[in-house]
Amino acid sequence: MKTRDVFSWSIFPVTVAVVLLGGVWAIDAGHAPSLVAGIGTFVSVALVVTLERILPYRKEWNQSQGDQRADLLYLPSYFGINALVQPVVAAGIVLGGAWLSNALGMGLWPSEWPLLAQFLLACIVVEFFDYWPHRWLHEVPFLWRFHAIHHNPKRLYWLNATRAHFGEVVFRGIFNAVPLALAGASAEVLALVGLANSLLGLFQHANINFKMGPLTWIFSVGEMHRWHHSLKISEANHNYGSNFLFWDVVFGTRFRDAEKSGPEQLGIEDDTIPASWRAQLWVPFKGHKND
Ligand SMILES: [Zn+2]
Ligand SMILES: [Zn+2]
């Protein structure tokens, strides 16, 4: 096996193991969860942006196609809205969760489990509460108007991770905040889930030619998410998982064509979405011929 092949097979599992297990270790060792998540996210961005230069999946995808300005504007709005929405939703639900635990006479979250086990459980739970909202964003015409903005680019690179209309960010943010807050997961577990979202969200859209092998059954990143961005609806309406594919396997929506390295073209049919960020904000509220 050539050095380049070893590199492309090992990048993803090694990075996931180092960043996520490193995060579990650092939090277990008593470091502040928000600091660990912040540093881990910063390291992940630096790593993914560097790897896109060293081992691109498509060299031309590293060049702007008139989309970069809007993508850069989505970055702060994505984090800003999540920072506003999640605590408000979570606060309301924490109260509901406390009432529920009281009524049941027991805690809902297995806080006595090792941190790594709690983290894995949280990933499975959060995925369920993101799988369905994401699927509805594709299957309900009114919701698709919002999500089409994430899907209209003809290339994928790290900034596509946060390219989402604010309506979609609020919609998914509410569903994502519900399960863990309701169950009473700790700040440590929430920080690790945040770190996993950042790292895997970056690898999901990254323009890196990394290989996955059997990991295509577990992670919704790289080639598996490229299929989800295919121009062909028959390929695109699959692989809804945001970090993992367990629920796609369970509900029969996992898709991979092993004969090909990825879809021929990305984007959406009848694309009338404007290039400017400000004009894109109004897109969902205008009439649509497919409705
Ligand atoms: Zn989608
Ligand atoms: Zn995507």
C-alpha cells in the first residue's frame, strides 16, 4: 500500500479517536467542558482546512464558485442562532424533565455511567431527534424551501457545514435540545456532543479524499454525505444522519453505490436560488412552483 493510501485510510479514524477520546479524557481529568469543546472545535477546523489542501477530493472545489461570500455570512448566524435558541429551549425542557423525574421517582439520565458510555448514549439519542427533522426538511415541500439553500451548492467543502437558513437552524435546534435537556444530561456530556457535532459536521462536508471502508455503516461523513447532496433525488433522499448512520440503517434510508466514488453532480433540480446571502433569506417565503 502506498503512503498516500495509508494516509487517506487513516486520517478519519485517527482524527476521530484523537479529538473525541482526547475530549473525553480532558473532561474526565477535570478541565472545563466549554473550554475543551471550544479548543477541540478550533483544532478540528484547522485540521480539516489543512487536509482539504493536502488531499482534496476535487481540486476545483477549493475555489469559490460565487458561494463563498454567502457561506462566510452563514457561519456567525449559525452559531449565533444556536447560542440563542438552545439555552431558551433547554431551560424550559429542563424544568419539564425535573418534573418528569420527580413524577417517576427516578432520574432519567444514567449519570453514574462512565463518561464515554454516557457520550455514546447521547450520540444515539441526539441522532434520533435530528434524523426525523432532517428527513421532514426533505419530504415536506414547505420545509424543503428552507433546506434547499443547504443543498444548492455544486461543490462541498468545510463551510457547507454551517450553510443553513436561520429557519432550519431554529427548527433543528429545538429538536436537538429536547432529548438531552429532558433527560437531564450533564454539561460534560453536552460539551462532548457539541464537540462531536463540530468535528463530524466538518468531516461530513470536507473536500478531503479520505477512505472509510466499513465505517460507511457508522458515520454520515465524506462519501456518504456526498450522496446526500447528489443532484439525483433517488440518491439524495438518503443518508439523513447528521453524524452517524444508525437511524438510516434502522429506517432503511442508507445509500451507497460501491461502483462509484460519489454522485456525478451535486446541487438541486430547477435551481433558482440567488447567490447573495441576503436574497437567500427571503427564498422560503416566496411562492414556489413545486408546491
Ligand atoms: Zn439534507
Ligand atoms: Zn450537507
